[in-house]
Amino acid sequence: MRKRGYSDALATGTVAAGGTLGQMIPPSGALIVFGIIAEQSIGKLFTAAIVPGLTQALFYCAVIWIAVRLRPHVAPASDRASWAERWHALGKIADMIVLIALVIGGIALGWFSPSEAASIGAAGALAIAAWRKRLNRAMLMQAFDETLRTSGLILMVIIGALVFSVFVSVTGLTDAIGAWVTGLGLGTVPTLILVALILLLLGSVLDGLALMLLTTPILLPVVEGVGMSAIWFGIFLCRAMEIGFVHPPVGMNLFVIQGVAKDVSINRIFKGVLPFLASDLLHLLILILFPALALGLPELLGN
């Protein structure tokens, strides 16, 4: 983007906001952890995340389009690639697109379980690596090493989350918070907005995964108490987590980008991400007002 003369603020803001999409778009590690903590179907969570994930990406595209229309100098026009060049470039990743569609589509349509989909994805990735002549012993050892490290970390996180969940239940904290919220006499939408404010406040100082582990045992009963499902809350919580990644003062993604682009001040990065943060808050509000955004596709597919 710099080579094309794009504004540092727009470039860093786009990367920071776009970097949060991985938490929502299946297969999402955050949704897997939530599914285990809340004892919910991971397949349903993946299916429920498809529409919110796509609309979130469209919101980001709209922000960029508006920014460029209002201030063309932030992203000067460059030479357009021909359709032949575009299809040629797309063809280089066609095998990966087919594999992703097979894994995610198979889960959504009920062709196989998430565990089976993981096996298919791993086998497909190995086949693609072999087809591209990239499969060798060193790559396999690196993949095994990184997988074991990641799996071990996730298992430790899940163990800690389950212990914390039992502790919260035994102390009666969940019942106390539920009674407090009920005593406020708020309706469904005001209660969910209050929960959103709590998540955004905590998300501004906590890591995303820590936010999920701490709040799920406490807030899930409150959300279910106003008639919302645990599947919807998983998507809602994941969106709040994503906002936390770009929300000051912590905004982990922002500091990661500042560490890579050391000549761009953190203030400029904050400025660049603000329009995307506004679209995130609007998207979160729409998710509250229209729960079908998350629940419509699972119901349509009969998941």
C-alpha cells in the first residue's frame, strides 16, 4: 500500500481491523474455545458466524470506499489489472479456496462434524502441499511442532476456563449478577446493550481470550435469561473480542502494527482505525437488534 502511495493511517487501520476477522470467520479458534466452555455445538457456532463475518467484512469495505470517496488522496488511483490477470492470479489459490469451501460448507450443511472437517482440512492441506511440491520432512516437523504447541496452549486455557466456571457457579456470583440485572427491570435490548458496554469496557483492558474466559460463565446466564440463545451469545462475544483488539487503550493489533511499522506513530494508527471501530460498534448494535443475523443461517440449514 505504501508503494501505491496510500495514507499510513488508512493502510494501518485497514490491516488492524482486517486482522480481527480471523476471530469470526470459521474455522475460528475463539469459537471453538467458547463452544467447549459453554458446551455448545461448534458446528452451529461456525454456521452462525458465516453471515456476521461476511457482513463485518462488507462494513470494512464500505468504510474504505467512503474514506476514498471523501478524500481521494488517501488512496491514489493506480493502474487496473485486466480480468485475464485477475483470473490468472485467482487461479494460483483456487485449490485453497476449494478446500476452505469444502471444510466450512461441509460443516454448515451437516455433511461431517467439526472433528471430521479438521481431518479433511489437514489431509487436503497435505495433498495441496504435495501437489505444489512443497511437502518435505522439515515442513512436516515444523507443522507438527506448531500444532502441538497451539493445541497444548488451548487445552491449558480450556482447563483453566472450566475450573473458573465451576468456581463462579459455586460462589453464586452468576445468580447474584442475574438477580441484579433482573432487578433493573430492563427489557431484552437494553439488557443486551448493557452487556455490550460491560464487554467493551473490559475488552479495552483485557486480552480477547481472557475476556471470553472471564465473562462467559457470568454473562451467559444473564443473556439466556432475556431469551437469547448461547449460540447467539457466542457470536456476540466474539464480536466484542474483535473490537477489543482495536479498541484503545490496549488494542493489541494496533501495537503489533506499530511494532512492524516503527516509523508510524501510534496516534496515527489510532486515527486510522477509528472509522473501522465506528463500523464495528454499528455492526454490534445491528447484531443486537437483529439476532437473525447470526441465527438465521443455522435455522435455515436445520443445524
